[in-house]
Amino acid sequence: MAVLEKIRVKMGVFITAVIGLALLSFIIDADTLQSAVSLFSNKYDVGEMNGKAISYQDFQKRVEYFNNIHQLLTGSASVDEQTSDMINQNAWQDLLSENVILPSIEKAGIAVGEDEMFDLSQGSNVSQVLAREQIFMGQDGKFDRNMLVEFIKAIPTDGSGNLAAYWEYLEKNMYVDQMVGKYVNLLSKSSIQNPVELIRSIEENNVTSEVSFVVQPFGFAEDTTITVTKQEVRDFYNKNKHNFEQPASRDIEYVVFEVAPSLADIAAAENEIEALMPEFKSSANLKNFLARNSDKPMDAYYYKKGELASESPVLDSFAFAAKPGDVLEPINENNVFKAARINDTKQLPDSVFVQHIMIQNPDNAVTEAKIDSLMNLLGRGADFVQLAQENSMDNNPAAETAGDIGWMTQANTIPGFDTCFVLPVGKPIKLQSQFGSHIVRVKERTRPVPKVQLAVLQKAAIASKETFQDYYSKANDVASKSEGKIEKFNQVTQEMNLYPMPAYNIAEGARSIANYPNAREIVRWAYEAEKGDVSQIISMDNKYFFIVALTEVREEGIPAVEKLEKDIASHLRREKANEKMVESVKEQIAGLTSLEEIAEKLGTTVSTQSGVSFGAPGSRSFDPKFVGAVTGAEVNKLTGPIAGNIGVYVFNVDSRETGAFFTEDDAKQRQQQSFSLQIQRLPAILEKMSEVKDNRAKFF
């Protein structure tokens, strides 16, 4: 609601501004007015694709469309935060498809015609979009064309229009799926590995070398004698600009006050549960009593010894040392007070194998008569499996025997089938469930063991208004003394012995920070503030009070050279140090003709490695620069020094062999893997080409 209110307030300002601009239009020229209107409207755009602005209203319409589709599919109008995020993402992807992906595909000359669409929906080449839909799957879990035909026939007779809306959604998905499929196929046909390249790839990857070498590792300490000029930094920056492109991100530091119940709050919870104990001990209807008085309702589960230990060792110990009616006086577990009473004990199996015959008929009298008839037949010795095969509406093809439901546990059972756990093996009974009427019997069960049903009265200590106010005052003390400036924030937190926590590289769309999942307000503040700003109190989950300092701002794109100067200079110093080390090794080993002499001179040892190759198993664990140098070196010729990634190498290729471990299939598979990686990058490439801007984080 806070977000909606913020949008309403901002839109109110926007409308006022537009009215003002309308009045000003009498005294300013049209071009200036257009620029002003554009300035205000851009502020309320959710994004931009191919130069086209995506307004908040347009995006919200798309969100409502996918919200309706979700409601059609689930039958539920309620949407949790995770589902809301998914719907939001679906709406954005739909806009990307419409404004970026499909136009790019169409430019390649690809199209899907009406006849092709008909074939995809009702012809011989049914789209995988339809084949994957649950509503078109038969009892065997496979696509059923008849169900699709029945669905299409029902569309004109559906007065609600829901079927038509859903079919329109499916047709759109079929069209996009077919267009993308054709485009990927076109690209795959363009990714050609000709026979010469194939043969060369196989030959090169099958050549392995056995090599002896000496390596002098690079040091980690920075060489202070090496200097890097500003011009060298700028030259490196200009040459490698494309590698410095970055998304927008923010760094923050924060202190957080977590509201916890005070000693008075804990005492209040203890007094409350103590006052309820007389009624808890005497109540004849524990289910109703707990529904009225406990933080948690009655748990119908029957526990065996040890099952409660992970939740509460005290409860587990009490449950199996007491008898029905016995009461455990209140205990405190992490400021949650619990009292318990043994409600029932039984000998129950952990699991039962259940069979059933399900009867469904709109006429309840017909159903009841059918059930009674089958019960009579079973009473006279009829075969349960045969009756299930002939009469049950549940023809599960995965069932080994007709009528089998399978093994059930208390935690994994069909609502209404709880009676199965106390049924004798082989005795059929009548049951009612949400799916219909059943004749049920237990075919097999595990050995019954003692189990306890426990009634638990629970009262958690909750922070009072006074406690909330106390924590708020502490947080407000930090915020007010910081005066919105990071220098004072640092001073205040040090004086109060508070230790700000850092969070780095926060994306604009981030929804969590560290272990705090609902941090959208903090992220929004960080993207509206300036470096060095300190926030007022930001409340989260009605439990946490944050004060946040913005320590670093990174805008999307390529940073200025000044921002990168320190890192570039460090990189160049390291490169120069490595080159210096290569020259040093070169001077030290001048005139030496064997690796043993070189190793002794450098104070190291000679190592050997076999099977060195670009394609050989295990070669990926080697220094790639070393592998490249070995692959291109002559046999029995001392080579080096050369710089690798981890040090300076001097080596000798002792022998070289041609194997057959890298096959034609390996070469083709590597080519396919390379193509797959390219396809995965394709959406991002198309988005970059279309200059897509995603501003959703400002609104959602």
C-alpha cells in the first residue's frame, strides 16, 4: 500500500504539472512545450524498447492480463508476493517479445502464416505449447487430441469468455514459439563446421605432449619500484573500454534494530498462558478451545516417539511418559510459552497401502445405490480388483493393479482417508472425499506402534507498543544525529558502539539484502539518494528499523577513467612485474642448457606432466597459457621463459603422441555446445541492440 500511495502522490504531482503546462502553452512555443511534456512523461515510464516508451499504464494493463490468465489457470484470485513477481516478469517478457524479439526475427524474413497456425493447433503438427498443457492431457499423462478438440468446440458456447481468452493466450504462445523455433533453426543451419575444420579439430585435440618443466611462481607482493603513468592508464582504458561496461549498482552500510519482546512482554505472555491453564486442563473440546485461545490450532497428527524431538525435546519426552488427560505445565522455548495435554493414544501403522473404487454421478441417490450394490457383492466374496476394474472412475494407468492408490502416510494422504490408518487389513468401508464416493480397503500396512495425539496451548511473547516505541527511539536517535550525512553517521555509530554492516553491488531490482528478504524500500532509497547520504528510519516487516548510508554509486554503462584508474594501474603494475620477472629468469638462466641446471639456478625442481593437450581429459586444470605454449613448441627443444597465468615457465616437450580419444562425435558436440552458448546469449544481445531500459524497479 505504501508503494501504491507513493505512486498516487507522484501521479498527482504529474497531473498538476500537466495542467500548468497547458496554461503555459499560450505563451511558449510548441517545441519547448513538447520537450517539457516529454521530460515529465519519461519519469513515469516503466521502460523503453527500440526507442518506444513503455508507460506505467501500458505495463499495468499487461500485468492485469497475465493476472487474469493466472486466475483462469488456478481458479484463485489471491496472489502472493512470489506469484506477483512472476506475473510482473511475464508481462515484461511479453513486451520484450512484442517489441524486441519478434521484430528481430521478422527482419530475418521469418513468418508464420494462418494455415501454419491452424496446423499447429488442429492439424498433424500440433505445437508443443498445446502438447505440454495439463488440460489437454489424458489419464495416461500424454497429449489427448480429443480433449483439445472438445475445448475448441466449447469456446463459442462459453458465455464467460474465459475459454476464448485462454485460447487467445495459447495461440499467442504458439506463434512466438514457432517464430523462435524457426529463427534458432535458421541460425543452427548457419553454424557450419565444414569437413576440413572437423578433421583439423579432431587431429589437433588428439595430439598430446609429455613435458618436463620448471615454473617460477609470480609473487603476490606489489613491486613498489614499478611505476604506471596516467597516460598508460588512459591508453589501456581506451583500448579496453568495452570490458568495463557495468550494470547499475549501489553499495551501502546499515545499522538495524530488530524489535524483540521485552522482559515485561515475556512476563505478559507467561501470565496469559497461566490464566488459561485451568480451562485447558478441564476442557472437553480441546479443538474449539485451542481455536479460541492458542496461537496454533489443534494438530490432528499422531506422533510416534522421537518425531517431536526436533521441534521440542521436552514435548517429545512428556508425550511418551504420560497417559491421556495428563498435562505438561507451561514451558518457555525461545520466548514461546507452551503447555501440552495428552488428547489420545493409539496403536497406528506408519503407512498403509490403500485400494479404492471411486463412483461419481450427479445423482447422489444413484451413487449411493451403486456403492451399496458393490458393498453387497464384496460381502459375498466378490473380487475387489475386478470390481475396481469394471466400476471405478479412477483408471490410473500407473497403478500396478486396478484400484490401487498406493502407500499413504499421515503426512501424505487424501483428505477424508484418515480412517484407513485404523482399518483392519482387507475390510472394505464407504468413504466420502472431495473427489467423490469411495469404497476403500487397506491391502497392507506396516506394524502398528504406539502414537500420541498432543494438544498444545501456545502463546508467543509479542513486543508491545511501548517496546516498539523504545526501539524506534533508538533508531531515530541514530538517524537524527546523522543529519543525513555519512561522516556524522560514522561518528554516531562509533560513539554508540554500533557496527554498520556493508552490502555491495545491489541491483536496482533487488528485493533482498543479506538475510532480509523484503528490502525493496531500502533499494529504492539507495537509487534515489546521492553518495554520502544517510536515510531516515526505513521500517521492514513491522519488525526491523534500518538506517542506511549510501557509500558507492555505480551507474549503468562505462565508468569514467577516473573511477577505474586505481584498478587499471594495479593491473598494469602486475603485468609489468610479470614481464620483469620473465626478463629476470631469462638473465639468470642465460647459457644453461638443461632443465636440471635451470631448476638448481632458480632454487626449484623439475616437474613432468603427460597428456597435455587442448582436448585431452584433465588438461583444463592446467595453466591455459602453458598448454598453448606446449602445444605449439618443438619436440626436444628447450623453450622459455614464457609467462603463464601463475608464473614463468621453462619447459621441454619430451615426446608427442597422436591418440584417438577425441572423436568426431566429440568435435560435433563441442560445436553444438558452442552454438548453445551463443543462443543463450541471444536475448541479451537483442536487448542491447534494441537499447532496452528496464525501470520497473522504480515502481514495483
